[in-house]
Amino acid sequence: MQDKLRALVRLAEIDNSARDTDEQLRGIPEELEERRAAVQALEALVGGQRGQLEEAKALLESQIEDLKLRNDMLARARAKSAKARNMREAQMAERELESVRRSIGDGEQERDRLQGLIDQIGSILEKPLTELEEQKTALTEAEASSGDKLTTLEAEKAEITKGRDEHVAKIPKPIYRRYERIRPKIHPAVVEAVDGYCTGCRMRIAPQLYNQIIAGTDFHQCQACNRFLFHKDAIL
Ligand SMILES: [Zn+2]
């Protein structure tokens, strides 16, 4: 039993030392994922604004075409007005001229509004476009360097966790599984019991349980924090 208990304590020591490396190993893909998500969000934003810009440009183009036609109409209405043979024809021509002028005025207003919109979207787009370029560059750099970092960290981890499997082999499977379940939630997952207390959560251990821990005849967990407990005398 002592051998099994000792194996769990050593295993926990190894896992505790590997914790930083593990965290960094997890952090690299997480960071890349965050960067990718940020680039995608910006691309969506820029894409949406570009769509609006294209739409406004197309509208402006057709508005300009339309204004050309209305100006042709104006020229024709003027010619008609000049040829008016009586008061009635002159009044009719004047009304037509007035209506064409109004429609040109409206068209010019719409043209200016569209031009303003295009300028506005263009200036709004500038910032996210610059940011998108910067973030893309940063992502490419992070992707390029992450491979080397991962290799270094993996080697570091292999060095730290050397001999881990041998300890695992000595621990009963259900205990090992329980340990692996606890480990991500409570750190450290295996702690010493000293003077009747759990050094993980500082809670007093029931005297009977403490005696069993000292005897080291089985695996025990703290009733308060669920950590595995051991007494140093039991793993000598
Ligand atoms: Zn505890």
C-alpha cells in the first residue's frame, strides 16, 4: 500500500511541476484561436461596410446617369419654350421647365447625399482596415512562432514528466481516474495532512480519518475539499 500511496504523491509532484508548461501548451492554441476569431470578426465588419460602399457607389453611378437624362430633358424643354407661339404654349413650356428643374434639383440632392455617404463609409472603413492588416500580420507571426514554441514546451514537458507512467502504473485505476478528475479543479490535488489538518484547505480532519491517513492503509480524501491526503510517515 505504501508503494501505491507514494506513487500517487510522486505523480502529483510531477504534475505540479509540469503545470506551468501545461498551461503554456494550452495557451498557445488558445491565443491563436483568439487571434483568428478577432481577424474573422474584423473581416466580417469590413466586408459589411465594403458591401454598403459598393451599393452606394452603384446608386451614385445610376443617379449621375439619370441626371444626364434630366439635363437633356431640360435642354429639350428650353428649346420648346423658345418656340412657344402663344401665351398658353409659353405657360405650358414654363411648367414643364419648372418640373424638370425640380427633378434635377432632387436628383442633385440625392447625388450629394450618396457622395457624402460614400465619403463617410470610406473614412469609417479606414480604421478597421488598418487594424485588420495589423492583426493579420500579428496572426501570421504568432502562427509562425507557435510551432517552435510548442516543440520547446513539449520537450520541456517530456523532461519534467519523465517516469510519470511508472507511477501511474502503480496506482489502482479507479484512484488514478479520480485523481485525474480532481486535478483540473483543485490544485494541488494531493496534499499532506499535518497535525490533524488538511494543508490544502486548512480544515480539521476527523480524528478517526486522520489516524487512518497516518496508518496509510488506504487512499483517503479530505471531506472538505476532496483532495487526496497523505501523512509523511506513511510514504517513507
Ligand atoms: Zn482539505
